[in-house]
Amino acid sequence: MDRTIAAVATPLGEGGIGIVRLSGPEAVEIGDKIFRAQRGQKLQDLKTYRLRYGQIVDPTTDRQIDEALALVMRGPHSYTGEDVVELQCHGGIISVQAVLNLALRSGARLAEPGEFTKRAFLNGRLDLSQAEAVIDIIQASTSLGLEVAVDQLEGSLSRRIRDLQTRLYGVVVKVEASIDFPEEDLPEVDLLELEEALVISLEELANLLATADDGKILREGLKTVITGKPNVGKSSLLNKLLDENRALVTDIPGTTRDTIEEVINLQGVPLRLIDTAGIRESEDLVEQLGVARSLDLIQEADLILHVLDSSVPLSSEDHEILDKTKDQKRIILVNKVDLEPSWDMSKLGDLGDAPVLEISLVHQGHELVEQLGEAILSQVGSGAILSSAGSKALVTRTRHKHALLEAQQGLERALDTFRGGLPLDLIAVDLYEALEHLGEITGETVRENVLDQIFAQFCIGK
Ligand SMILES: Nc1nc2c(ncn2[C@@H]2O[C@H](COP(=O)(O)OP(=O)(O)OP(=O)(O)O)[C@@H](O)[C@H]2O)c(=O)[nH]1
Ligand SMILES: [Mg+2]
């Protein structure tokens, strides 16, 4: 962090303003090399959080590149905790790039993706779960997802983790104290307190883990795979839900070859809708590849929308798909009910608790979209998502979920040891392990390569 980094912080493209951001020990110095304030004042003499109007000038040729506002924010009270200069220029692809190049030629190094936020983390401005929330805010695809990410940035998850850590450190202190004394000497009440602290911590972990499925859906979207044999109306369903003619629809079976993915916002829940190639045996190589992809996607789906055609006889393909998806959350859509039926519902056999909807994608309009939306939300139990979001911390990342699961296992072992009447020092090992896993969430005990992976998901300039 001894180098000063620079990057364009605004999206690449035409816009009213484009911002080049500098952070590091020489941010102000480099700023002064390339920015000339209208009134001649140096950025160096500027108080923190002040703006100056002036020109960006190439110091080697004295040529003016753009006009700009320069903002100075001195560390440690800046986003990164370091000296930061933001040059607010005109938002053109060439102009912003030219200003960045000047900064690079004047001593800055191009920032890596997420490096500003990484520095904020390393300087203690944010913990790791808050840094992750920054990227979630930027990438949120619905307002509900945004709400949860903002709460996390504000510290909702960090606080829950810290409370857990504090309680467990209390247990560790007691356990270590007791190691110096024979167990009989530990007062009865302390032992009870110790057990209670473990039990409460396990409950808290279970509560957090219970939010992980909903949290993941909010952050990543609900992977919803539209499947069925050829020509049943899968692409028609995608188009209907998107309200646009996104996928080709024809009466030729095997129209869709590749997968088509689009995101829709279902009452705040991002739905990643994926239309797939109709599943059947085929001689055609391209179609075979499409079918293989469809089968893979079925495995990865959070929710299956299985479309059937009521106007043609049920076939072995329909039954195969029903069998493949029997353990998954699914909704069965019996389509084309406007046509003469060629089979009745009893033929479908036992479908567990999957809802079966009779629909006509050709004849039904918006009321069908609403009906489908409700069926989808009720199937994924996202009533819970909608009511829980915003009111408490949600575990939105798989990384956090795994850390919590590991911590849970450690604590369960500790409790077993305790209840088994084994020596207390055995508990300490498990407690330390649980604490270490909790520390991964906030970043106290996280490994360097994990950090790199996390910040690599950011955009450059954040
Ligand atoms: N009568 C009637 N025809 C429909 C209905 N839904 C879809 N179709 C027609 O069925 C044909 C196939 O529709 P698609 O949406 O392309 O079906 P698909 O399942 O995507 O087909 P593949 O991509 O070949 O697997 C088209 O001609 C649609 O217009 C419906 O509710 N009623
Ligand atoms: Mg299709």
C-alpha cells in the first residue's frame, strides 16, 4: 500500500461526469502535477473535503486535456483510509482515459479490481463482510437485494458475529481458568453458565444459517429452469414472463438449441429465468449438446418450471423429466388447454406437493403472469424472504454459510465434550476453531488468497 493507485471510478461510456480516483500517499502530489486550479491554489494547501475548479493539464506539454473539479479527502477519514483525490471530468471515453493516463504517467499505478475497497478493509475502515456488501450494493438486481446489502454494509451481520465472538471468548476465558484448577473446584453455577453460553451460541448460529437460503436467492437470484420436451411452449413461457419476444417460438419441435437466460424482478426477488432446449433423443449433434446442457441445468436449478402439452399424448420424455425433477422444487404447467385435450391429469401420477397449473400461453394474458408469480413465490417460500429482509441480518454468501457451518460443528463438538464430562481443556480446542471460522466472515482470520478472490469480483475503480 506504499504505492498510489488510480482508476476510473465511473462506468466506461458517455456520461455527464467521469471520475478518476487516486488513493495513496502521493495522491495529492500527483493531483497537483496534473490539475491546475483556476485561482492557482495547490491541492496540497486544500483542507480535506474541499473542491476546486480548474484544468487538467499535461505537465510535459502544458496542453489542456479537460476541465475538472478536484476533490481532496485526506486519510484516515476517507473511503480507503488514505489520502484520496477525485478528479471529476467530463464523462467521455477518451477524455476520462486521457486523465487516467496522465495520472499513471505522473507516478500512480493502475488499481486492481476492488483495490480501493481492499485498502479500506486493510486499513480497518470496513470489515470483510461490509466490504462484500459494497459489491452487493453495486450488483443488486432488486430493491430488496439492495436493502439487505445496505444493512450488511451498515454492520447488521458484523454485529451478530461480534456478539457471538464475545460470548464465546467469555467461555474460553472460563475454560482456560479452569484448566489451572481441578474441575471439582469450578463452582456448579459456572458450569451451568458455560453450558448455557454454548447452547445460546448454537441457537444463534442456527438462526443465522436459517436465513442462508433466502439470502442466497436475494443476492444471486433464483435459478429457475424452464424444462420440458420439445414444442410444449417453454420459449413461449419465457417470452410471456419477460413480456417481450426474447426467444424464437415456432411450431417446429427443437427450435431452441442453446439456453437463454434473463433476469426478472418478482416482487423484489430476482428470478434468473432460463429457457432450455426441449429434451428428447436426437440424431442432430447440435440438438444433443443442447439437451445435455438442459439436463445439467435441471441439476443446478433452485426451481423447475416443467411445461407439458395437454394437446399431444404424454410420452416417455415427459415421464423421464418428471422423474429427474422429483426431488426438486417444481411447478408443473399443463399448457395449451385451449386445444382439445389428449390426456387427463390422473395420467400424471403422484407429483408430491408440486402445484399443477393448467394454462394457455397463447390465450391468457397478464392474469397468467400474476398467477405464475404467486405460484413461484409460494413454492420457494419467499414470503419469508420478503418479510425477513430489512428487519434482520441475512446470510447472503456461500462463503459466510460455510464459515457458520464450520463454527457450528466446532461448537457442537465442544458441547458434546462438555456434556460427556471430559476434561475442559479439550473444549478449548474446538472453541478456538469455531472462533477462527467466525473470524473468516469479518476478515480477522481470513487467508490472503481468499481475500484476493473476494476483491477480484469487484469492478476496477471501487
Ligand atoms: N394453441 C396453443 N399453442 C401454443 C401455446 N403455447 C405455445 N403454443 C405454440 O406451441 C409451439 C411451440 O412453442 P415454443 O414456445 O416454441 O415451444 P418450446 O417448448 O420452446 O419448443 P422447443 O424450443 O422446440 O423445445 C408454437 O407454435 C407456439 O405458438 C398454447 O397455450 N396454446
Ligand atoms: Mg423453445
